[in-house]
Amino acid sequence: MIYRRLTENDIDTLINIRISQLREEGAKEDIDLVPALSDYYRRHMADDTFVSWLAEDDGRIVGTSGISIVEKPPYFSCPSGRIGLLSSMYTDPSYRRQGIAKQLLSKVVGEAGKRGCGTVQITASDMGVLLYTDYGFVKNGNFMEYRFNCGS
């Protein structure tokens, strides 16, 4: 297994994997998400606020990870104001339970640390909770969200 950073040449594959992941998680597929994902990955790779590590087996990408670096006003537990938002954590079903996700998680959390993030956050799928808990993530009961209708 080879672990490497995402390159611009991998974006189309990452998009396909991301859409497969969303489908597997039961997301309602009511828009063509490809243009928005392509725009996001290209822009944020260019400004170095999105980093992804990939697991590759014999030239085939079998696992993905991603972290977006966002900044908000500093606060006591995060004086840098930088937060890593974890996303795109996915392992091909035939490669699961082999430690691939843990390796990818370690790579992107390391990237967040290098960039001065005070915290890394994720909205975990049911499948991912055990991985994140074992790694040292803790549930933050203060997390709430307000959703806009982004599909219109």
C-alpha cells in the first residue's frame, strides 16, 4: 500500500469516490455535484487550504482523506483560530478493516498540526465513530448547525 498526497491529476477520481461515499451514506442525490466538487478541490488545493492523502494499491486509489483548513477568530482553547475540518474519509469496502483509514487519518491530522490548527473536527458517519474515538477524538456536545437550502 502506498500513501501519497492528492495531486491535480487525481481530482476526478477523488470526486467519483466522494460521490460514492455520499451515496453509501444515504445522501439524497438531487443535483449534479461534480462541478461544485471540482471547483472546491481545485481552488482549495491551489491556496493550500485543502489537503488530501490517498491510499493506493497497485495504481488504484482505494482510500481517501481530506482536511480543509479554516480560520475563525481565536478563542481560549484555540488561540490560532485555525481549525481542521476533516472530510472525504473513505476506504473501498474490499479494503476495510486493514488499518488504511487510520493511516490516512494520521496523515491529515498531521497536516493540520503542521498548519497550526488548534483542533480537528468531523461530523462522523456511524461507521467512522469507532475509528475517530480510537484515535482520540471526543464528542463535542456543543456542536449545532443551521442549514440553508443549498440546493436551490
